[in-house]
Amino acid sequence: TYHGLQEIMDKGGSALNTYPSVVKDVDWLKNNAYCQDNLVVGVSQIEHAGRGAFAKREMKKGEVVAPMPLVALNYGRKALTMTEYLNEHGQEVDSDEDGATTTVKTQQMLNYMLEHPQSSVLFFPAGPLVPYVNHGGKDANVKMIWSTKPWSNVKNAQKLEVESLSGVGAVDMIVELVATRPIKKGEEVLLDYGESWAKAWKKHTDEWKKKMKKVTLKSAMVLNENHHSTEKAAPFPAPSEDDSDFGNENVALQCLLLYDVDKVERRRNEDGTRTKVYPWIPHPANANRLKTDSAIRSINRGGCRIVERSGDEASGYRYVVQPESNPDILVKNVPHSAIRFVDLPYRSPHHDETAFRHAIGFPDAIFPAAWKDLGGYKDRDEL
């Protein structure tokens, strides 16, 4: 009836009318749930760290910064090992070809896994933005502890043999990142990866610095930080300006291009020909998406060449660009935020054959004895 329908609407809809207990107060949420948006991603201030996780709000000592449901990978190191067979020309061939040499590599995923030196299992921390939390050593402001939520059966999981861990749901293997001191809004969140990781990183950076003394190529992330910094963003250079520090062989310039095909202009060229010029238009969903990576990864992104630049830092830079997909036209009024560098396939630093590979240390103080199946190794690298 109408009156019955009105009663349901007054209660907030059919779901709340049928299941009124789904609405919880703040105290219940604090005791039984996790905040999923305490972290945001930004460019880390740590040298060579790339991106990092930053506090979205102030957090007190002892407060859970992020949950880390663990996904177990049995025989993890073996699972993340890749073997390539190359001929004398460096081409990949079958393993049984005469003269083939073997190259063993480790997947980058190892850098994001948790590992204990006495266990063959690796654990992936599947928490919100947790993989962006960098190593802080003595400056760390979070630590790992096991979850105490009543609905997580972590105590039962800690008693299992390693062969059974891959069958345990992540909800029953939750580790929490807890603040070890007050954390300010905007402060980078850092975890101590352990002594083994720190030693391996120091060895790697020492060797890397020797190798890279004469190399000055910058990654897309570094270049984008220069041109899209929140403090002072450098404009993209016009063809008539010095572009010696603009891009390199490992990156490509790409633009998010949508233009109005019904508002064409024609520009006369020096040779007497004319070029069609179209006005740039915002993404139809939301113009603010241009300020996010999601827009730059959209299907409307493509290679481009900057032809002209106008405007300034105060009013905003605007560009005339030539799309690689249609070099016979130009697009004008392209905003600064719609232009980005991207790493070319297999050219980013982490694809280098000498790139760093080492798991994050799982603290011995909280690692279950039942999961230690490798004996008395003190350092996983001894294996």
C-alpha cells in the first residue's frame, strides 16, 4: 500500500527496512572495522624511493594506520623466479637449443612481499596503498602487529603448517600497521624493513652509483614531478627554447586529447598550405580528472609534440600540440595538466637487469614458530 511504502522510505529504503542492524555507530566501527583511507600516494622525499605513502589525516600513537591482509605464496622465491634461455645473439630460444645460455631473474613483486629468513613462504600485504610504504629504518613511524579484531581468526592461522597457508583467507591473516608515535597530516609513513633489507639496499646503491656516474637519464616520474610539482611546476618548452633537459630516449611525451571537430580553424603555413586546428575540450566525465593519473591512462591519451606555448604560471600554461596519431592537424588550448611523460615499455628503471630485488623483513617478534620450516638461518640471503 501507499502507506506501507512511505514507511519503508522513511526508514531509508528497503535494505534498511529489512536489515536495520546494518547501520553501526562510530564506536562499533572503531572496535570492529578499519579505516581504509588513511593513506594517499605522493612522491617520496627519500632518494631513489620513487613514490611513497603519506598520512591523509593526523593519527595518534597506537592508532591503526592501515590493515594488511596477508596473501600467502608457498615456495615464494621459487614462484617469483624467471628463467630465460638466450642464444649467442641475445635472442630468447627454447631451453634445449644448442649453445643456449641461462639467465635467471626475479620478478619485481619480490620487493613488495614480506619474508622471514626461516620460512619458505612469502606474504603479500594486500592493504589499501600499503605497498607504497617505504623503508624508514630508525625514522620509521609505524610497526607491524597482529590484528585483534574478533572476526579475524589470526590465532588459528598462526598454528598452521606452511603447506596450509595458501588456503587461508586474507581476512584470517591480518597484520596492522600501527603508529609508533603521533603522525602529522601529510607526513610520509615509513616502516622498518629490517636489517637484512637495509644491508642489501646499501650494497645495491653503492654498486649502482658506480655504474651510473655518467648516466643522466631521468625516469618519467622524475620528469613529471618537475613539470607538475605542487610547489613550482616548470612549463614544457616550446620548440624555440632550450630543451636539453627535456625528456630522453627512455620516455615519451603524451597528451590527453579530446577536441571539438565542429569548430575547426585553418592556419596558413609558410609554404602556403593550411593546417586544420581544433580546440581542446575537457574530458566529458569531469574536467578535474585531468589532475589524476586515471585520466592520463585513459583511451584518449597518445603521443604528441608541442608546437607552441602561451600563458604563464599565474594564468596557467596552454599549448598547441600535434598528435602523433594524426600529424596533419593541431590541437590548441591544451592545458598543462593534460600533458605527461610516460616510460617506454621495458625502459623504466625497475626493468634494468641490475634492478634491486629484496623482500621486506617479517619481524621475528611476531612471526609464528609453526611457519618456520627452513631451520636456523639468521639471514634469508644465506640461502
